Amino acid sequence: MVVNRTQIRNRIDTFTSLPGLPSVIGRLGEIFENPSLSLREIGEFLATDQSLSSRLLRVANSAAYGFMRRITSPTQALLLLGLSTAKSLLLQLAMLDTMERVLGGLWRHSLANACAARAITRVKGLSTPEDVTIPSLLHDFGKVPLAVLWREEYTKVISLAEKHGMPMFQAEKELLDVTHAEAGAWLAERWNLPGALVESIRYHHEPHRSKTFPVQTALVHVADVLTITCGLGFSGSAHVPPFSEAALKTVGLDGTDTEEIVTLTRVLLEEAEGTLADSEEPPEQPL
Ligand SMILES: [Fe+2]
Ligand SMILES: [Fe+2]
């Protein structure tokens, strides 16, 4: 093993700006670590990044959030979404291009996961105390620091997973002694992201270990397996993992409404891809 677990942990703990990652991610990280910054100051920072703020406005104005009035400035979006949701959403939006570059299809897989989680909550009438969209969107984002920081090793991870048809986390564990679930959770913790997000990232492949946010974690897990089964996007491996029986029980899925959930997932995914398409109009007001 060329790198070890401690080295990876240390490197992720000092993760700010990295070659190959947009500098805005490092700057967002610095902002997240400074609890004394006001919403207005964060909004002003966002206004300096046209692409990120226009994506934030598109998503905030999309049907997913359902606000009655049109949101025209990043500060207004932060106020309406709440700081903790906005922080996680911004991180995801900033990661969008990088995710796709690191692993083609990963962004679509993440978006499909969020749509599947939403479809399950809708069809099953589940209400969760915490939003499940962001944890679903970010569940695999630990692959980004691993692939960017240990590029050569991660290429071998992908080949190993492909050659033996094994899950990515297993290939990562074998070659790096760290999984993307752990790496993502470490980074989310370091950036003070919400507990439900940290826990569902950490345990999305072993949902039975989630003790504080079992429903969100089970939802992210079930949505993940469903997305992989349906071939929506690409998570890095063709391996189709089994559903955790306990997670299926937690979200109340018994196979009778799978078809309805899959159909709704596809509809929501098409809608979401339309919302984020780069060809969309820029925001109405100067940022
Ligand atoms: Fe994963
Ligand atoms: Fe995944």
C-alpha cells in the first residue's frame, strides 16, 4: 500500500485548496469553518462567483424547494434555505463539475439518488426530521478527495472494482485502507456540516450502524441501491449491491410499490437535470 489510513486522514484534515479542484471549494471550506460569518457576508462571497451563485438561484427557484416568491439574490437564498442546508447545497453545486471529471456519471448517480430518496418519501408518505435531498446528493462525494489526491491509486481502485465486479468501497479498502464513505464523512465533519449528513454519508453502505439518524441513512442506502439497479448514472462500479433488509424495513418498502417509485424517480431526475442544465437563462438580476 503506497499510502496509509493515517496519511489520508491527515491530508483530508488539511484539505483546503487542491490542485485539480476549483478554488471555490477551498474558499467555501474556509467559510464553513468560520462560524462568526454572517449570512450577508457569505452571500457577498457567493456574489463573486457567478457560476456558483447562478446555480444556487436555479436550484432554490426549482420545484424542489417550492418557495412562493422568486429568489433573486444569493443572500435571499441563504436566508430562505437556512444556513445549514445552503452550505451543503453549495458544496454539492461547487463539486458538480469536479465529480463528473473525477468519475464520469457520478454526478448523475448522485442526482438520481436524491430523486429516488424523494420518490420513496413521497410514495411511502414518510416524513423525516431532516432533509434527505442533500445527504443523497453528497453520499458519494468522498470519492472526489480520494480520486483527486491519490489519482494513480484511485485509477487502480476503479480497475480493481471493474475487474472483479466488486463494490467501490471494497476496492478502496483493499488499496487505500479507507473508503469513500469514511473520507466523505471526515470532510463533512471538518466543514461542520449537519450531523444527519455526516452520519448518512458514513453509513450509506452499512445502514444498520446508523444510530442517531437511522431513517435518513436507510433512505440514502435504499435510494443508492435502487439507482444502481436502474443504471441511472455511474458510481464507479458495475457491481449491484444487495438491499439491507433492515433499511428496507425502516423505510417501509416491501417490493409492492417499487415500480411506482422507479417511475417517479425517472420523472424527478428528468426535471432536476433540466433545472441544472447549463443552457438555462442566467438569473434575472445582477448578482
Ligand atoms: Fe457509496
Ligand atoms: Fe452511491
